[in-house]
Amino acid sequence: MSDTTAQAPADREFVGYRQAAEYLGIAKSTLNAYMGRGYGPPHRGRRVVGQYVQYVFAQSDLDEWKLTRPGQGARTDRMHAGAGRACPICTGLCELPAT
């Protein structure tokens, strides 16, 4: 008797900004800036690689984020961060949805 249930393929993991940025087709510094401002893709945790702690990103999360990320030249420093997050416009915790 064979098992006919198909399992979904495992999400590919990208460790660190360099791998994730290369997959997304953006500069590592751009991804770093997005993450620093709270607009980066969600990460699945952190992993120690040598002496560095790096974020771990899933391919499905990167694909989804790529569809909604701010475009080239977008002023992410002038966008609302979203409810409960530090916001450069509200100069405190933001009470508005992310823009």
C-alpha cells in the first residue's frame, strides 16, 4: 500500500540579509534599511553563524513581501509604521495602520 498524500514542499530558507536581498533582487543595504525602519519582510527567527546572529527568512514570506514592498525611491522614513510601533511621523507609538 502506498501513501498517496502529497506533502507541500518545504519552504526554502535564506540566512542573513545577503541571501535574502539577493533573492529579492535588491541591495543588502536596502533590505537593512527596510528592516531597521520596520518595513522589512517577516523573519522566522535568528541563527548564529560563526560570531554573527543573522535573521532567517522563508521563501514564501519573501515572495509575499516582494509584492507589497515600497517601490524604488519610496520615502519609508515618511510612512506610518503601524499600530503600536515606533513611528517617525507620529513621534511616538503609531495609532494608525501602516501606510
